[in-house]
Amino acid sequence: MSNYDPRAFWLWLQHALGAGSSKPNRILEGWKNLEEFYAAGREAWLLEGYFTPKELRGMETYSISDAQALLVYCEQIGQKVITPDCDNYPGPLRHIHNPPCVLYTKGTLPDFDTEPAISIVGTRKATQTGKAAARSFAYELAQNGVVVVSGGALGIDTAAHQGALQAGGRTACILGCGIDTDYLMTNASLRDVIAEHGVLISEFPPQTQAVGSNFPIRNRIISGLSHGILVVEAAAKSGSLITADYALEQGRDVFAVPCGIFSPVSAGVNNLIKAGAKPVSGAKEILEEYPEWGKSKFFLDDTKTNVIIEENGTKISSSLENKKQKIPGADHFSQDAQILLSSLTDRPRPIAELAEQTQVPVARLLSAVTELELEGAIRSHSGRRYSLKR
């Protein structure tokens, strides 16, 4: 079995469980690796107690040799295969509830661990105003070094990809079908350009057709790869709202472009704003939320943090340097609060990242956050992110 590519075991498991399953996490809690799990066989799988009959049949009927053959086929057609064992697997996806077992890619994958990314989503039936807004946001974000993520659909998605490409930036298109599938052929040329100047990504293997149930599953990857999502035009019932729900679940920020109340594509966006999404009218208002992104060409002046970003992106005011804050009397804080305080800098960081670094459970960290906020020691940001307060 050692002759098999380790990625083949992830392909085998994804084929059996289907895209979007959270069960791989449960498997890895009890097994050294997937190869060991595969070798254990049906009786061991039954003893786990949480696989459906359909999933068990999939494990038995699809062999590791089949998965290995798929790897070879992907190489032949120019698709790269990335699994959680790979170094270039996007770090932000590792921390969502149901990280994909496999990512099929075509193009150059950004380093989502270090590069800023914002998703732009919205209705397929976009107005000219909505498409212009999406294109403008994407253009300005891409100009400032932000990877623009979207889903390759008509309307807002298309405008977002176009804006990023027109700015000479990079964009990631997350598909709800196989990369090689004849889906939405009016956008085939756009996908070709994205593959050349950005990346096409799919959780679905080659030749997987675009069926409706794939797209809600796909949407968690759009939000998961990004620091935040921007919704531009969405009706009351919209797939974009599913992406926004995923973003909130994953601790990402949600931004929305306000719509006129009589527009048929206004209800979803305006409801998001009423629920707490940040209304924005330009890319600068998104970039202001992330002062740690030092490449911004905009001049951002926040009196609370004294954030100044130089136009050339090479110099940032001292308030953004990663220095620990000295707070008199900090020794009277609880142990959890002291641990959290010692881990914070002026760069806003998500609570999940802090929990991983400090090894303190999120629930206890949130109590420590409240304690430190009452003392005026830290600052809270959208998306449950926290930094030292100057």
C-alpha cells in the first residue's frame, strides 16, 4: 500500500462520503492517518458507528487503485490535486467545520495563509448598477494586493472576476462542478483567462456535472478562503445569503452594498445590514477593517489606532508594529486574560487563531476578552477579531 500516493486516500474518502462531509475530522481523531483507516476494512468502519449504508458501500466499491488512477488522469489533463496532507493546502480551510478532502485546481494557487482575500458574491440577475459596483470593488481591492474570490456565475460573480483581472490582480474562481465540465459556456473564455492569471478551484472531480445541490456545498469554500465577504445585490432567498451564513459561522467578516428598497435584488442585502453586516460604498471602507494589510494605496487614519499606511506600502506607522503592549497592573488579570494579552499585538486576530496559539478554549478566551475590554486593554473588530488597544 505504500506504493500509493498519499493523496489517493483522500480521493477515495471523498468519493465515499461526498463533498462537504465533516466526517473526515472524526476519522482523524481516532486513526493515525487515512491509509491506516483504509487498511482496517469494513468491520472497523462499521464499529465507528457513524457511517451510513451508502457511505460504507462507497468505501467498498471505490478502491484506492481507482483513486490513484484519477490522480494520474488529473495530471494528464493539467489539473493539480491538493489534499490536507499537502503543504500548499489553504490554511484558512483547515479550520472550518468541514474542510474539503480534495481541491482540484488549474492555474496558480495564491498563498491564502499570508495573502489577503475578499470574496465578492451576489445575484446572477444583477442590475447594471450592481455589476458596476462589483467590478469597481474588485478592481480597487485587486489594485491593493487583495485576492478576489468568487464563484464564476453570471452577474455579480462575473463582474467581480472581471474587475480583478482588469486591475492586473489575481482572482480565484470556486466552481460547483468539475473544472473540465461544459458549464455556463458563455463564461468559458473568462475561466480560461482566470486559469492563466489566477486559479480555478473545485472540490468536485473532473467531469462532475453542475447540479443545484453542489453550489451550497461549494459556497463554504468561497467564504472559508477569505477574510471577509462582500454581498452585492441579493434577493431575499439567494445563494449569496448561504455564503454569508457560512462566513458568520466561520468567523469571517460580512460586508454589504446597500440597495434601494424597491429593487428586486435589495431584500437580501438590506436584511444582512439590519442583521449586522457592515454597509460599504467603496473598497476603502473594507480595507479600513484590515490595517495590517500594509500594501494598501489608501491613506487610512483611525484616531483610535493611529493607522497610517504609506502609498508605496513600505512603511506603516508604529501603532501597527507587532509589539507587545505594556499595561500597568496587568498582573491583576485572570490567568486566561494574561495569556491572551501576551499573545495579542496591534494586528487584529481571529478568536479561533488565538485559541489555537494559546491552547485556551474559545469559551474561556471570550470570557478573558470581556475582562480585558472592560479594562480598556484590548480592541474588538468585526468577525470576532481582537488586538491591543493603544
